[in-house]
Amino acid sequence: MKKYICDICGYIYDPEIGDVDSNIKPGVKFEDLPSNWICPICHFEKEHFSLL
């Protein structure tokens, strides 16, 4: 699965891990994250992420 990096703080969203803080279970692709999902570190929107 493809990983994405936050252009602001460098947080890496890894779909194999998910985002425990936001109740995103492992296996959820970046494209399938809710539209209101934000970076758990800097709180910027998905638009600020790039494919790693």
C-alpha cells in the first residue's frame, strides 16, 4: 500500500498501521480516509500530503 507524507510536519500515513488517534483502522488507504481527516501531528488537511 502507498504511504503519504505530510508536507508540513513530515508525518507519514502508513495504511498498514492506520491512525489510532483518529480511529482509522489498519488497511484504510489514504484515498479512503474521511474527507475531514487531518494530520494527527500538525492538524493540516489531506491536501497537504504527498505520495511517498
